[in-house]
Amino acid sequence: MQKNILKNKNGLPLEIKYCINCNISNQQPTTTNEYFHEKNTVQTTIDFDENGVCRACNFNKLKWNDKIDWQLREKELRDLCDRYRSKDGSYDCIVGGSGGKDSVFQSYTLKYKYNMNPLTVTWAPHIYTDIGFQNFQNWIHIGGFDNYLYTPNGKIHRLLTREATKNLLHPFQPFIIGQKTFVIKMASKLDIPLIFYGEMPGEYGRNVSYKTKKFNSNNKNLTQKGYQLDPLEGKDFLDTFLGGKKVREYVEDGIKLSELQSYKPIDPELIYKKKIQFHFLGYYLRFVPQENYYFAVDKINFTANPERTEGTYSKYNSIDDKLDGFFYYTRYIKFGVGRAMMDSAQEIRNGHIDKREGLALIEKFDGEYPSKYEQEFLEYVSMTKNELLEICDNFRPNHLWKKKSNRWELKLTPSEYFKKFV
């Protein structure tokens, strides 16, 4: 992978490149420890090899060639389930999710194919969409699962979402933090020894081996950003950040520390003591999002949007939260990586579309403003549209953006970049 790359203060490469295989930008971030995420956080971006191919593409190739013996890996999964399968009817594993295609595939497969007894747990979206809530209900009632749905203090969640938007241009941060911590808390509280996640983290460009089946609760030295078992890194919760602002500052402003406990991660000593294991189901079974969609339609009558999602061409990815569109739009502002780019890159890697189709989809849909739920979002974060757009403009990296005829444009689009290869 490339070394000695010139970067801006946030870790984004100053020389813009796009993967010659899937079109993803080298500005794409991989992992971030959200508890230390503030405005000047240095991001870790996706690596490209000497041939201009991104790490995610190189990782995904292994799913389709002979490098991985999927029959052997499924045997490993059966052996793992045999070790943990409950004999007294108690929960033997836990799956977090919303009732989307991936959580349906994971939970349904574990329960009905491998005879496990999974508990499903859900950190509620900011504002449910009608289809999102319907799919959630179908997951539980048609799929046949026990579920804990946790809805955090709405007043505090809105405050943190506003701060995260204002300070980080990252309106989804409070949800991401809650989603990650809640699963582990429930596993500890209910003495469930095994947690299943979905894809292997390398599938989207994280720097991990294709042999990574889990991260071990006994490994106190694990340091991969975004997957730390001790994300506070030994520090006091008061000295970490939520929404780009120190927890201590919220307390000084009059917020009770007890009102922020939902966002505090579990004490890692509990994880070590209870020997909770974390496994990626995508290590054992080939994880293909499009196939998971068809699986969910078949098993729980999963319903896609009747129209495409703003910013992309897809109808079934991330459709349960009305704030979703602004999460992807703000990423586009900060990194020049839009929702269509991310969706099409993943589909190219799995062989569903080709590079040329991906470029056309990016050119048509990337960066589209999410107007459908604009009013709900602005009310949720207590902002006007002009205030939001001003914040967006302040977060545009100079090496990515230029203003032309009073409109913002990327300085180098994927289509323009690839002209030099013609």
C-alpha cells in the first residue's frame, strides 16, 4: 500500500484518486474512535495499492476466488455454534440490528439453520420511517424473534445530535455510539456469551486480515479504531467527547452525568470477566448485501422503498431513519464520497454492476440534497436550512471543493479523473 502520502490536517490525501476497479475515492475514511472525535481529528482513509486498486476491492476478491474455503469456514461456524448452543432455552448469542436486510439474514440464519437461540437488540433510530418501522415489526413478528428495543432520552439525544452536526458535521454520531455500546451492554447484563456482527471489517477497506473471524475479549491490547473493547482508552468518561464536545462540558452546562450514561461504554473488565466473544458472521458465510435483501424479502416480507433513496439509486439500504439522508449528505461534504459512490462500489465488488455503470450512477445521484425529510431533520437539530448550509460550507476541504457560478463543485470527479487513463 502507498506510503508517505501528503495529507491535510484531518488526514485526507491532498492528491485525489479513485479506485480503478470500484471508483471509490481515496478520501473515504475507514474507522474512527468516536469518543475522541473532534473537529481536528485525523482520519484513517482507505489505502490504494501500487496499481490503483483500493484495499476493499482487494479484500473482496478473496470472497470469490479459491483463497477462502467456504465449506471449511461453515464447518468452523457449526463447531462454534455447537460450543455455545443453549441446552436450557436461554439465549446463546446476540444480534444487533434494526430489522434491515443484514440483521434479518444474520438472526434468521443463526436461528433456523444453525439452531441457535439469538436475542435481537435494537438501538432506536432518531425518527423511524414508516417502512423502517414496518420492517422492524416484520422481523420480530414474522421472523419470530425476541427483541429489546432501546430508545434513549429524546431530549439528550436531540442535543447530542445537534452538537455532532454543529461541531463535526456528523449527525449520526450519537446513534453510532449507542448502536455499538448497547449490544455489548445487553450481552453482559443477560450473560449472553457470544455476539455476532455482520461483514468482516475488511470488506469496506479496514486494514485487517481476511483471517479475522473475531476480536477477542481477552485481548486488552486491541487498538483498531472503531472496534476497541476499551474505547475510552483508560480515560475518565468526563474527558471523552460526545458530539465533538467534552462530556465534562455538558455536565458544567447543567446536564446530569446520569443522563449521558446511555452513551458510556461498558467497563471492559466486565467483558474480560464474562469472556464475551465477538464474531463476524461474514467470516464464516459469504456476506453479499444484495442476496441478503432477497433473503429478507422471502423470510419476513421485507419491503423496500417505493422510490429510490435520495443521493443514490438504491431502494433498500439504510431506510429506517429519517436522518439517514443527512448522514450520507454530510459525508459527501466532508470527504467527497456520496451515497451513490458507496452503494455502487459495493455492488461492483460483488459483481452486480460494472465500473462504467458505477460511474454513471455516481455522476447522476452523488451529492443530491436530501429534501424529503428536510423539515423533520431541521426541527430535530433546531436549525434553519441556512444555518445547516453554512456549517456544511465550513467543513468543505479546500483540496476537494471549488465554487463556480455560486455553486460548489468537486475539483476532480471520478469521470474527470479516469479521462487520463483513456
